[in-house]
Amino acid sequence: MKVPLSTGGPALPGASPDGLPPLREVIRELDLVAKKSLGQNFILDLNLTRRIARIGGDIAGATVVEIGPGPGGLTRGLLLEGAGEVIAIERDDRCLPALEAIGRRYPGRLRVHAEDALSIDWPLVLSGAASRDIRVIANLPYGIATRLLIGWLETDPWPPWFSRMTLMFQKEVAERIVAAPGSKSYGRLSVISQWRTTARIALTLSPAVFTPPPKVESAVVEFEPIMHPEPACDVRTLGRVTAAAFGQRRKMLRSTLKPLFAEPGQLDRILANSGIAGERRGETLSVAEFAGLAAALDANRVAQPPVGCS
């Protein structure tokens, strides 16, 4: 099989701005058929991938982590926009020749890890990062996008290892991330995202910009970490509280949160002290109210003496 040529020399006739062959030619040369099982939908328009690269601001000199680069459309956009280094995580071996060709065009600026992003040891991978300004910019595989995001949002200690994230999701997931209390889309993902970051939908994309076109619209969300989220609480406790509250959306907090508390009346006391009526439903609580409940739950556990102690 002929691998797309990249010598680092003059641009080839008909080549893209980076001197590499157009992405359609790369895909055809490598016979890359997107795998539904891997959630692959490729963006071939370098103007669009460069635009996505710029959403979070100037990336010149930054280290960028990219998940699921495929044949490298966004990778090339990131490098064209001046990323000092791209660390690409790609589990599909069929895409590696295309990424190797990009690496030859940009010596020392692309590191490829042929691994599953869900099992990556991030401190180890990033230990040799060329810059302390680490961004995550990725067209995430839709099947694992939410799990990846939750993992990054649950990073401890906080502030996290990344300075900003620009991530593409199905539009429905993006709307859940930025949803306001009281809306149908508001839920656990909204609370955790908005407690630890300032999140906004920066760009909406039609299926037509992808190869192959997905059945749904997509959206790019920008996340800027909040250095010291308030009220302070344990992020995993916040996850438990929101999971319970939204697990049965139609039920009152007095019912949904009860399993989290060991002693009778404990929940009612915490709700009363927090100024939250037990008749309310989870979708009506603000992000700050959820964090306050998580903090109260942790504090209450600390205050309880071990069984058998006087």
C-alpha cells in the first residue's frame, strides 16, 4: 500500500497549505473507511479544522492533546495554527500511516500514542510535554465522549492539568453540558461541567461537514476551568448527589436523596439548613445548591463518630 508522501520539502502540486496531500486523497490512498464501532466521522475541510483550533484562542507554542485524530484533519489544522506540539491518541492502527506522514512534515511536533484514550495514564503521557500550556482540542469519538469528559472534570487535584478544552460532541450532549436549571436537558453532566468550568457552545456543525455524515448535528464546546469552584466540595460526592437526584427526575429530593444518608432525619436537617425544600425536584436546583448539598453530606460524614465509639 502506498503511504501519502511527506518529505518535509516543497509542497506537492495540488497539495494543501501544509504541503501534504488533500485529506480525501489520503483517505482514498489508505482505503480508510470510517468505523461506526469507533465513532469515526472525519472532517476533511482544513479551513474548518483550523477554525476549530482557534476557538479557544491562540495556541501558538501550546501542547495540544487530541483524541481520535483519524487521518489527521484536525491534527493538521492544529499544527497549521502553530501548536508547539500535538499529542495524538489513536487506537485505530489503520490511521497511523497518515499520522506518521504528518509527523514527517512537522518534525518533533507530533507524538502519537496508539492507545485507548479511556485507559491513558495522563500524568505519564504528559510528563514530557513541551509546554505547561496544555489544551485538549478534539473531535471526540461519540461513543466515549461523555466518559472522557467526566474523567477530565473529575481530575484531582484541581486546577487540572489542562488550561482549556475545546471538544466536539453530538449537539444533544453539548446542550446538556450548558443547560440551565429547569430545562429538560439539565442534569448531572450540566452540574459537574458548570461547577468546575465555564462552558459554552462555540460552534454548531451540520452532518454534511463530516465523512461519512452522521445522523445528528454536532457542536463544539469550549471549557475554561474555574480555578476554585464554589461552594467547595468533593467532586465525586457531587457526582453521587446529582446521580441520585436525576436518577428519578419526577420524584422529590426528599425521596431521591434519602439513600445517601444513613440516619433518619439527617437529610431533612441538611435540606433545612441549606434552605432547600424537600418537595423540590433535582432539575430545579442550581449548580451552587447541588455543590452545597455535596459539601454538607461530606461534612456530616466527618462529624459522625465511628460505630462503637463514645
